[in-house]
Amino acid sequence: MNTVWRDKRVGVLFGGLSAEQEISRLTGAGVSQALRERGYQVVPIEVNADGAWIAQVRTIDVAFIALHGKFGEDGTVQAVLELVAIPYTGSGVLASALAMNKPMAKRVWQTYGLPTPAWQVIDKEKPEALTLPYPVVVKPTTEGSSVGVSIVRAAETLTISLATAFRYDPQALVEAYIPGKEVTVGILGERALGAMEVIAKGEFHSYEVKYTAGREEFILPAPLSPALYEHVLQVALTAHRALGCRGYSRVDTRINDQGEVFLLEVNTLPGFTTLSYLPRIAAAVGLNYGDLVEAILQQATIHIQRSVS
């Protein structure tokens, strides 16, 4: 493996301001340990509201972004790193912003003819009547890790679910519920590594379920026909490319009983905890945790070309 950053100062950015900051701390700790074990000079940098981290990034050579959610996964930190010319892992500003905003991602996919569940946006200040049939899934428009997500099966509980989503965003995405399998695809570079079925021991993959050991079952590879398996890999990779993503991502899908694939979201900075999906998928194709972290670091870059005066 090309170890271009071997003798450089690698800043691991963690924490952040989102509802996922605790998961980010776990990701940051795991990434930092893996890089130290491989001989890298690691500089932990906690991102918080006081802005002190911005001065810290000026002292590093490359940033491994271990943030999740708003103000970390949505292009804001990436923009700061572009301004100070520090190469960083993962997708650039625009791709990060598009992927984080679920309605915008869907609009992009629709221009490419990619499949995604029927949806509408409901605004907190000017709510419109729901036009989709029940059941539906209600989500904040710009959160991850299933934060604020509810499955709504009847009109009586819609108001409560919207109020939950509005705690995190002024808009909620309401999406048709797709019965079937939850299948997630790991992407590294230009390759779809594999697809994994995730079965929740509960109604759905809530934040609590995702981050409580034993609450999910993982099937690797996903139990699909060879043709459908290859199809879901291709759909996921196309969705990743359509948004302009780079480096790595994890693409979440639903597959119904008829074998139709529906895109849910692209996670441009998926978790690296002991329960996270992407490291499991990578391990199944021979990339252990450290291999994966190092491979992601090696693809760090500045995405915006500076004008020549």
C-alpha cells in the first residue's frame, strides 16, 4: 500500500456538534488507535463550538474526518479544511452536503433514474397534508444514525413522529415504507466491497438498536440471488457516484419481495465503532479494521482546485 502520509501529522477530527457526537468519539478513538498501531503520528482534534480546532488543523498535514451528522458530515468542516488547504478523507464539500440532505440526494438520484421510495417534505412552519399512503417513515432531513426516525402506520401517530423529527430539523422527510430486507453496501474508492443484510431485533433500525450490542443480526454476504446481489452493488455505486462522493461511503437500501432495490441514503462518513457496518463488510473481503482505515487515509485529498493568479 502506498503510505504517502506515513511521516506526516495525521489529525483525527472527532466530536462535533451533532446528535451523533458520542458515536463520533468512538469512531475517532478507533481510528486513532488503528493509525498509531501502524506507525502514524496521530493528532486528536476535538471539533466543538469554540472554534479552537480550526487553529489546530493548521498544524497538521492531513485530516482523517471521524465526524458524523451535522457540521461534520454535511460539508461544513470540509469547507474549512479546503480554505486552509489541508487534505482530508472522504467526500468533498458539495457531495457531503448533497448526501446529508436526504431530499436533495433523492432529487439527484431521480435525475439519474435511480430508484428511491416515494417521498415528500413537510415543513414545520408551513405543514402540508400527507399525500402518501400509510405506513410511512418520518425522518429529519439532515441527520444520520436513525436519529429522530419513526415508522408511522396510522394518522393518529403522525403528529408525534413529525414533532420528534422537528426537534432536529425544521423540515421532515416523509417516505413510503418499503417492506423487505435492509441491505447496506460498503464502498471504497471506486469499488463496491459487498452487501450486508441487517436485521433489527425490534421494529426497525433505531439509534438505540444500532448502537446496542446484540440488537441487530448481520448476514454477510446478503442472502440474495447472484444477479440481484450484483444489481444492488451497481445501484449503490451509481448512487455514490451520482452525488459526486469520493474515497468511501456506505449506501443503505431496502429490497422488497419482488427484488426491487430502493435507495435510502448515502453515508459519506459512516461509523467505525465495534458495531459499525462498513468495517464488517470490509472484513468479509479481507480488509481488517486497520487495513480499511489506512486505505481511506491514503485517498485523502483537497477537492477544490485553486485558481492560478
